[in-house]
Amino acid sequence: MITGMPPYDPSAFPPFAVTVDLVVLTVRRHALCALAVRRGEPPFQGRWALPGGFVRADEDLAEAAARELVEETGLHAYPPEGSPPPAYGAHLEQLATYGDPKRDPRMRVVSVAHLVLAPDLPAPRAGGDAHSARWAPVESLLDQEGSAHTREGDLTAPLAFDHARILADGVERARSKIEYSSLATAFCPQEFTVGELRRVYEAVWGVALDPRNFHRKVTGTPGFLVPTGGTTTRQGGRPAQLFRAGGATLLNPPMLRPEV
């Protein structure tokens, strides 16, 4: 027992809530897409937002993030070290913490945002306090200043809360991490071609890459890709060699993003 210190009085500090918000990214139709949900309850009822919710007293942050993803969309996520789920799996990691005192009009709320990356996912289903859910190309949500907007006919409405900033931060995290880590394979199925991996980089970075240079770089990076011994014609043309993610987590040399 520590002596000589005044007793701790919890009532001396104002209470606040903790939430998790999710930046869920996938590649659909060769475009980087983010998951957006239309809020079914106040505040910001009817506005598009990132999926998320309040952290329960008996769960840690990663558990809350995984639960909210399932409850609001029906999609499954698990931490990289977890066991694969029975359905669609995803890479899940903490992104950043957001604590502006005025970010939520209901009360003081601190949000711990998480980044979720997954292969081409099905149409989401809404749940919880979400009225509907959809995938939207990131470029349609992020304007030139990096803020996010949704379009309803001719009207443009910002995302609820501070979710524009959170989305922009999540997209930049994904773009930077695939430079120096093998995280781009999280957007691919278990077995994929070099061409499919290249299209992931092109979608996330928003650039066109030279196929021959890309093939040379990724197949020459130790531990990045492992040949499976199989081939596929699902992209059309001649059979293409199939690979799976190797054991490397950091890429040496890194896959540097082209300057645009």
C-alpha cells in the first residue's frame, strides 16, 4: 500500500465515454473502397458515418472493434495473431485516438479508431444503430483537402462527427504501410497472382504501375511472396502463376510509392 499520498477521488474528474470507429477498406472493382453506414439515430441521424460504437465495460478495445464490425455490417475481423474466422477475415489494427471535447454533441467521447483491411468483400448489411451500409470508392469520399463528403443527389453532406479526418488518416496509413510491409496481401485472397497484387497497389495508391518492374520487385523481395505451384486463368489470357504471402512482415527493399 502506498502511503503519504492523498486518497484518489474519482468524482473529482468528469466522466467520459470511449468508442471505437472503424475505417474498413477493401478493393472492389479495382478501386479502394471504404465502408460507410447511414446513421439511424441522433445525433447526425440520416448522415453517413464510419461504423463503430461504445466500448462495453467488460471488453478491451480490439474486442469492441471486432464486435462492432460484426454487429453493424455482418463482416468479420480478427487481429493478425488470431485464428481465422469461419467467414471473411480481415487485418485489424489500432489507427489513432481522437479526443476533441466537442467531437460528439451528446457528451465527452474519446474514440479509438481502428483500421480494417480485407479482400474483396460482399455487400454489407446494416445493424445496430445503422440504417443502411454501403461500400464507396475512397476517391468519392475524399476531396482535395482530404475531408470526406457523401453525395445525395445534388447535395453534399460531410460525414458525421469527425469521421472525415479519421477516414483520411486511415487511408494514408494504408497507403504508407504497403510501402514497407507486406500488408498489401491483406487485400488479396489466400492465393493470388502478381497482377492481382499489382492492382491492389494501384488501387490503394491511385497510380498506374509498370507490370514488368512491379513483377521484378515483388518476386525479388525476400520473403514477400511464395509460389504455390498452381496457375489460374481467372484474369483471362494465359495461365498466371499463383502465390501466397510469405513470412516477411517488413519489406527490404521497400516498395516506394511513385511520386504523382
